[in-house]
Amino acid sequence: MTNLDAVRLTAPGLYTAAGADPASLWEALVAGKDTGRSDELLAEAWPGAGTAFLVDDPDAATLGVHRRVLRTSEKQARMALYGARLALTGPSVTGPVGGEGWGLYLGLPTVDEQLLRFSALDGLRRAADDSPGAVAALYGREVPPFSGLSHLNSTAAAHISAVFGLTGAMAAYSPFSDAGLSALVDGVLSVAEGENEAAVIGAVSPKVHPLLFPQYEELGWTGAAPGEGAAFLVARRGPDVPGARDVPAAPDGPAVRLAGYGRGFGADGADLTSALTEAVHAALAMAGTDAAGIGWVLPDAGWTAAGEQAQRAALDRVFGPAGARPAVAGAERATGVLGPAHPLAHVVLALHGLATGRLLADDGETVREEPLPVSRVLVLACGARGQVCAVVLEGAGS
Amino acid sequence: MNPHIPAGAGHEVVVTGIGLVAGRLTDPEALFDHLAQGNTLIAEHPLHKEWGVPCAVSAHIDPAVRRSLEEAVPPEARPLGPAGALAWHAAAQAWERSGLPRRLDSERGGVFLACNRMVMEPAELAGLADHVDFEAGALDLDAYLDAGGPDPRRHERVQPDTATARLADYFGAAGVLETHADACAAGGMAIGSAYRYIRSGTLDVALAGGAESLTTLASVAAFYGIGALAPAGDRDAAELSRPFDKDRSGFVIGDGAAFLVLESRAHAEARGARVLARVAGYAGVTEAVKMTSSSRDGSDYATCIRAALADGGLTPDDIDHVNAHGTSTEANDTCEAAALHTVFGERVGRIPVTGNKSAMGHSLANSGAAEAVLSVLSLQRQAVLPTLNFHEPDEVTRGLDIVTEQRHTPVTTVLSNSFGFGGQNCSLILAQAG
């Protein structure tokens, strides 16, 4: 028995443009529901992308916090807090949540943005023509209160910990999709190694912001629609049994286990493909299976040509030609590109599929639902700098 | 790829290389000597002073030093932004000093970097301002991009993980790449995470540290806005950061980078490396108080310290030096002093405590890494650095042995604390090589 066997991933919480639970996302994908939102400001701000997959900014009542919490948080921190709340609703009904044994592992994006509001930039323009001293004075007046805290990308962790009383081991990673799976792997290991009794694991997308566009452009963005959202789940120590399939239903709903993982790095095209291929093989080996033991593959959002190509080539190497490989489908049609939250949203979606014995298959036109032939799912992350990660999830009772 | 972490494995983790840049100093020993003599890195920021910035004081990198470091980055590692260039110097120095080959070329090596995000500065925003509809408060992005938009390499330069990836690629140590974003505790947490990976047997070698370059107008204005920075008042720049002193009034922001090479002892000894110290314990925990302060009774910080001791199988009696987080804010130092009283009891008055931020300012994500490097040197030299500007304790800080002049004393095991905004806390324990 490996030490991962005793850890269960459960309590999925998912907040995307498709809704506030995994079932809504599943249904939206199968129904081909248009979950995008045409936004007037966004249409102007994102050339060629009038639609994005936005979510409402959670208010204080939705988050269950005092409104002053909103002053020390940005939208992405609030999305994360809401995702955590969705995940912890179930566990808080069945038992106490929080305390020294509850840790927190987060994948957090960074949005390279202006500290001053756009409306204050007219003053900046005039001040810039005047003197540096005028600019400094403008900053003194116009920098939003608490921005010194709210712009720290760890703010999400602080608010989640404070709201739910988490005081266990923690880590926060940034900024690309591999950060979400790093949080997953390290969160599970923290429970497996006894550092935490439970770990809240989550990731959040960047808030969609006009200045995200040039940042994505610079990274080789293909034009895929951006999305907002958060994905969370909880890693908990399960019954100490030798086989995952013998585990009784988890109190917080369906559960899966992280059966294997692999990480790697490839700086450019061929290296990236090799790194991803090796990461998948490592994850399969750790899971004690091979390519035939995978029932469904959820690749990372294909938002760069290099990443898309590397994933395609790696899947070819691992699974052979397209006709012989397991179903491949992700959530992008209904969520847009979610950055660090994308692979973790896929983990939540996989948990839903493993619990119900179903998978999603994408034929390029539509997404259809099929029986899951093997109770194992592969989820990939392909970070923008070449960091890759692959995880194998396995059913562990439902 | 990573092999599975075997349950129960516990490889000893040692330090075999250190590197650092701070102020105008570009190696750890020079910094240690500078601080040992009671000198500071904190000075007026000439541009901020000229512009009338309320807190025009910082522990910034000397501009000439910064230029030379940026020019020294090898072409294959470019582009690196302000923090990345500092990280490169510190990491490359630590790697070279460790005696490891130029490239590890092993999946059993990793890079763990701590760095917080940057925000756009005025010169960049001025270009944006020409394309904003001020009534609508919206940006005409098409026009902005048509006019040239931002520096096309800007995003890559300022994203914290660019340096992580470049370092991993350059040194052939890409088994695990982590870019930590745990506020002011991130440096310690990056080292702690690397320690865990080596201890578990997943990695043999890790390059772990932090880098920060936030002595900018935007960052200073933001931290000033929440009252976290020490107001200049009538004091000289060198007197502003005063950890544990009753007249402390805020922190002084700083820049810098620091890295350690960590290895399993078996790996280090097999190649005949010089072992500088060992990592003897670590805890990185979150807390549940609030965004701007921790428990005033120090209980959250005490929990973190005790967790690190437990991790290393140590007791409070094993610690003979504390390298404090010591930001010089009223709240942090109160909480940390209370925690030290709680953990060490009556013995606290006999444990020398140093607050390096009194001379180096607070370089946020880098601070824990820089303080870890200085702790290694304290172990090496059997000397404890002074805390500048500590003249009189308050009710809570009373009873601590705050070191005010370099002290030569037996140092076997150092507790190095880092406590971040919002309650991301870590304690790292470094011990003599053995």
C-alpha cells in the first residue's frame, strides 16, 4: 500500500460561468449550452473576443462575510473564497471544519495590472506632463485603500483561512495552470504524510481584465475565450484499507483518490512534448497502470499553440493513434480558459464522472456523455513557461 | 517527473551553497560583515525623496549594482525583470559555491522561488492613459495596442515564475518547479518546501530562495496607504526600522534576493561537498485571524514555531538563537514577542534574538530566504548579528534578549521566523552541519 492510498479527494466546489456546482457544468457541456457572456466593455477590451465566460463577483452575503472583507480583496480572491465555501458546505454539515489539522493549498494567478483606477489615469497623464512630484502626489491620493494587501496574490489564502478557521500547513503557488495541480499534489501529500488531517485544495482563474489580453498575447495566446472561476475540493484521510474500490462512501459525497502524478519541464516544443509524455508515464506508473487503464483524458485548455501541440503529441505517444485512445474532453466550451483553475476544474469534473460512471467525449462539434469504461481518469496541466503536470485519478467509492 | 514519495523516508537535508544580493552588496559574507559592524542598508531613496514620496526611505538595490547584475545574466536566461535579475545572481552564486556541476541534468533537482507580483508603474501607465475613456472608466485596448501597447516582453519579465523556469532550465534542475506566493513568508516557505522534497527522497538537490524588487512608487504608495510603512518623521533613515523597540512604527521596504542550495546529506557527501548547515525543522501554516494582524497573544505564531520544533524532533531547549521576523510594525513584533515568551518561557531571556530587518528593511518574499542565509553564517561564524535601533522594550517585548551588538556565542540551532500578511506563517530551523 502506498501512502497515497489512504487519502480521498472529495467535497467538490466549482464556480464557473456554467454555474456553481459540477453537475451544472457537466449538463452545460452535454447540452451545448451557451454559457458565454457578451460584455460591452469586454467586447471593446478584447479584440476579436466579444464573448467571455465571466462569473458574477460574489457579494458579501454570498460569501457569508462582513462587507469590509470586500475592501481587502480583489475579484479573484472573492471567487476563490466562494469556491472554498461551495466545497466546504458539505463537510461542515457532517462534521467540524477547520483547526490545526486543516491545511490550505492554492494555485493563484497574477494579473499584471494598474494600481490606479482607469478613471484616475487622466490625472496621471496631466501629472506626468507636470513633474514626478505631481505623479507621486497623485499616487498618494489615488491609490485605493488596502490595495497594499488586496494586490498581494496570497490574499485569497488569508481570507479562506480566516473564514473557515484553517490553521494547518499551507502553500500557495503561482501563476499558471501547473500551479493548480501543484496545489493538488502537495495538498494530497500533506495529508498522506500526516502533516494535515485534511487539506482544502483550490485554484482560481485570473479576473478577466483588459490588460490580461496583452499578457496572453505575449504568451502565445491562440484567441481562446477567457473564463473566470474557481475549483476546490478537500483531501482527507480515508479509511485505512488496502484497496481503493473497497472504501465505503465518504461522508462528504463521492470520493476519488490521487493514484499517481508526474511533473516535468520542457522549455520548447520537442522538450515540452517529452516532458509531458514523461510526466504522464510517471503518473501511470505510480498509479500501477498503463495507457489501457485510463478511461478518460482531460487535457489542459489549449490556449497556446505550443501547449496544444505538445499535449496532442504527448497523447499520441502515450495512447497511440486517435482511434485507439480513450475519450478526450475538457470543460473549455462552457468555462473558457481558467488558468490555474482549469486543471483543477477538470479534477472536479473527473470526480463527478468517476462517481457516476460516466465520461465526456468531444468530437469537435459536440460533447456527448458515455459510460466510463475504466475507473481512472488522466488530467493534464501545461503551464505557459513549460511546467507540466499529469495526475491519474481513480474511483474510491461513491 | 517525480517518483512516488515513500512513506516514512527521512533523508537528512543540508545546505551546501548560499548566495545573496542586498543594497550594494553582492555576497553573503560581505553582507554579514556589514551588518555585524552595525551598518545599515536603509537609506533615503533619492528619486522618491526628490518626488516628495511620504516614505522616501528604503533598502533598495544600488542602481549601479543593479545594472551590473542585469548585464551579467547570460543570454539564455533573458528576459528577466527587476526581481528576476536579482534572483539570478543570488541563485547562480549559491550554485557555484555549492560546487555542483554547471548542469545537474537530473529529474532529482528542483527550483523553488518565492516572489510576489509587481504592478504597473507610472511610466507604463502614462502610455495607457492616452487610450482611456475617463468618463466610462474604460480602456480602449485596440487603440492602446495599435499605438504599440506595453513592452512586448514586459509580462514575461515581471511574472514571478519566469525566473523559476529559467533557473531550472539553465542548471538542469527541473524535477520540481515551484513559485511560491505566500506573502512575506514565501521565502521561508520555498525553502521549507524544498526541504520536504529532499527529506522525502523525491529530490536530491534544490535551489531554493526568494527575490523581490518592490521599492517602487506603486508599492511604496500601496503599503503607505495601509499604514504599514514607518513614517520618516524627524528620524534619520537608518533609525526607522526598529524591531521590538517600544517606538517602532512600521517597516521599511527593501529589495534583494537570496538562495540556498539544499541537498540530501548522502548526495552532498558522495560528491565531497562542504556542508554549511543542515535544515533541522520546518513548518509552514496558515492561520484564521484576519487580513491585517494575527492573534495579539502570539498563539498563532507560537503554534507555527512549535510545529517546526516538532517536525525536527526538537524541543525549545534546543534553540540557542532566534532570527526573528521582526518587521518593526507594532502588531507583528508584539505577536512575535508574545510567541517567543510562550514557547521559550523563562528561558527566553537567555536566547539571543536578532531582527535583520532593522538594517535590511523588509524585502517581503525575499526576507525569509535572506534571513536563512544569514542564519547559516551565524552557525558558521558562531556569531549573532545585531538588531539596530533597539533601545527600550515595551511591555510585551520586555524580557527578550535583543542583541544590539555583534555577539560571539555558541550557535548550534537557529529558529528563523517569517510571518506574512494575512497569516501565512513559517518557521525554519537551521542547525550546525554536524
